[in-house]
Amino acid sequence: MKPFSFRLQRILEYRELVEQWARDAFLEARGAKIEAEQVLQALDCRRSALLCEELQELEDGKALEPNLNTLDEDQRQHQAVCELLVQEESSCREKWLEKKREMEALQTLRAREHAEWMREVNREEQKSGAESAARRKAS
């Protein structure tokens, strides 16, 4: 009997590749979001450190205000970036899960076809075994 051959093997391989690309895009988006959140956290730590410093003179307080304003603006900008990256991560995750479902559907089909092929192989073996036994008995 001929060896098992899945008729949609090339499509399955392509879907596996597309699923891998989608997973990589999701992981990249997740990494970018995490990096942006770390920058936001560092800005928050810097702001807290500036507020905790003791002011020796009035001039120190006047110099602190522009620094805080700059940090506040940086935080607003990074917060907007983080929100966009969260949306991008979510979008990439949905695409990845869709591609994964498509790939798994073909893998399930392949498994069913392989199981049917194995049943056919077993039937052929049983049939040939029964024929051999009948020939031996007849001899």
C-alpha cells in the first residue's frame, strides 16, 4: 500500500508559517508595549524623585517647576503611545488566534485522513492475513 499523503499538506505548511508570522508579530507588539510601559514607569519614578528632593532655596523651587512640566508632558505623550500599543497588541493577538484556528482546522483534517488511512491499512493487513491462512489451510 502506498504511504500516507495528505492532499492539503502544502496548504497546511503555509498556514503553519502564517501562524508563526502572526505569533511573532504579536510577541513583537507585546514587547513594544512592555518597553513603553517601562519608560512610563521610569518617568513616574523620576517625577517622584524630583518631588521628594528637599528644596534649599526659593530658586530651587522655581527651577523644579519647568522640570515637572516637562515630565508631565512626556508622561502624557508616553501614555498616548502606550494606549496605541495596547490596541496594536490586542489586534495582533486576535489575528494570531485566527491564524492558529485556521491551522488547527487543517491539522484536525490531516489527523482524520491519517486515521482513515490507518484503518484502511489495517483492513488490508487483515484481509491479506485471512487469505494466507485460507491458503495454508487449503494446502
